[in-house]
Amino acid sequence: MSFWRNIASLAARKVDAADCTDCPAGRPGEDPAFSTAVTALGAKLASADGRASEDEFAVFSEVFQPDAGSERNVHRLYDLARQTTRGFESYAKRLAKRYRHCPDLLENVLDGLFHIARADGVVSHDELIYLEQVAHLFGMSPLAFRRLKATHLGAGPDDPYEILGVPADAPDNIVRAAWKAALTLAHPDKVHGRGLPQEFIEVAHAKSAAINGAFDTIMRERRELSLAGAA
């Protein structure tokens, strides 16, 4: 099964069919504009760090598998598109407009782009900026992109969402519930009640402070994002 049909089936499993009734060309697998835009985005990502390579095209071919009959044309378009990152915005906007009712499909595309960025073992700063810009043009929130980035690249041990064990785009009420649950488990009074030594109580204090700090950081960042979005 080619990628175009595979990604369409992935989207169909995740998105209610009623949500995709406005897609102008029907299923993405039969939409030439979809395949052209995705090929161009993948190729331009490969040149984002100034080191476009055949390894990246090999990964592109594995993730975004073209039909055998169109492979030569896809490779030709890829070679042309990867010569510069210029113009990627128009392709991203085109996909966002045509598939605005299928956000999971657009996230699938971004998943594939992350795989291409990792082809040489390192996701460069320029590649990350490119991916973030594409996500923004797709209409993805900064928190959703942060969650996707953590999925592909991992989150640091001091990441506040990692500390609370919630995805970066979890609703406020889920974040708050996770904070309260973690704080209850780590509270020094619980450790003291178990009759554990003072060293354990000191660790519990430190852990509770980290949990509170993570929650405060998340709430502050979300307020700042809300204010920035309203400006």
C-alpha cells in the first residue's frame, strides 16, 4: 500500500468521516495536490540544514511511499524542491486549507517530516524551526507541537510536562489533576507517616518542590501563550 493510501487510512481511523466531508479532492491518496505538497515539504526540509542528502530521500521514500508508477516523477520533484527551502509556506498553507477538517491527517504528515529530519541522526536547529513553522501553518498549537516534538525527540528530565506525566497539549483540568495526584503521592507527611528516615523526608520535600515548580511553569507558560495569542 502506498503512503498516500496508507496515510488516508490512518486518518480515517482517527477522524470521524463526517469531519472530512469538505475535503475538495476526497481521500488524500487520490489527490495529486496532496502528494505534490507533501513531496515538496519533505524535500525542502531536507535542505533546511544545508545538507540535503540521498539518505534523507531514502527515508522520505520509506515514510512517504509513492506508487511505483509515479516514483520517477516524485523523485524529480523532490530533487527540484530540495534545492531551496523557499516556497515551503505555500505548500503547507495549501495542505492546511484543503484538509483543514482533518487535523489528524496533517499531524500524520508532520510525523513523517520528523522522521526525515532524523535521517542523519541529528535534528538541527534549522530543521526544528522549519518543522515548527510548518506546524504553525497547519494550524497546530504551540502546545501540540511541543507534544509532537517530545514524542519524536524525547523530553528533557526537567521538562515540566515530563515531571507531571502529561502530554504538552493536555487540557488545564488534566494538568491540574496530575499535579494534585503527584503532590499527594510525594507529600513529606506521607513519608513521615511511614516512619522513614529523615533523608527520605528531605527527598520528598525536594520532589514536592519540583512538582509544584512544574505546575507553576506550565500555568505561567500557558498564560503567556494566551496573552500572545490575544495580542
